[in-house]
Amino acid sequence: MSQPAEPEVVAYRESLREHFARLNLQWIEEYFRVEEADRLVFADPHGAFVASGGEVFFALHGGQVLGTCALRKESEDAYELCKMAVAPEARGLGLGDALMHAVVRFAREKGARRVYLVSNTKLGPALGLYRKHGFETTRLGAEVGQQAGYERADIEMVLTLRP
């Protein structure tokens, strides 16, 4: 009996670009509405993240792209985790964990002190994943979304990599 394939995480390449929007639109349209800030990063994920020193990651399982997330470089020592998505049919396969390991490794290699994210408290499984990987809640409420530029955001979390 063969073992299930381990998730593979790869960095951005143009041939995977469409999957970034496809996977994220699944959860955004299910729980919220697509905002202008979403449309901008979906139109050019390389320009939005990679060109400025961040990265877009894709999780592959069985040859299919089933997960993605991005890191936006905020400063020399801080990155924002953005647009984490795993296809509904792939949840429970470890893709979220694999993506989180890639994010933390990348941020550490770049010398970051912290990685932060904004999300929504409706997204319990996502928040559980972030907590599992060491993220702690720093702010709650509508002002999170106002400052982040997303109406849906109502929680900010931070992972401290080094003091």
C-alpha cells in the first residue's frame, strides 16, 4: 500500500499565477465579497508581492495546486502573510502546515523579526492554523480592517520570530 503524497511547496512562477486567484476566490466568495484590494493583487501577484521582496507560495499535492499564500514585505524586519487558501477538497492533507513552514522559513532567511496577518474571526479553522504556528492575537475589531484596507478584516495576529 502506498503512502499518501507529501505536499510540495513551490515559489511563484508565472505558470501557477491563475491558481492564486482561483483558490482565494473560493473562500472570499463563500464568506465575504471580493474587494478592490483583492482584485489588485489577483491581477498581478508577482508585482504585488514578489517584485518588492516578498513571495507567493503554492502547495501541490498529487500534481495539483491545492493551496497558496503570499508574503508581502512591509519593512526590512516585517512581512505580512496574505491570501492563505487551501482548496476545500484538500483540507486535512497538511497543506496549510506546509505553507506555514515555507512562510516562516522564508521570513527567517530574510532576517524578519515578525510576520503579521489580518483575518476575520469567522474563519475559525484558519485562525486555529495560525495559532498552531505561534501567531498571537494583537488586535480585534473593525479598526483592523479600516487600517488594513479590507472591510472584512477584524483580527490582527503576529508571529514574533526574534526580539
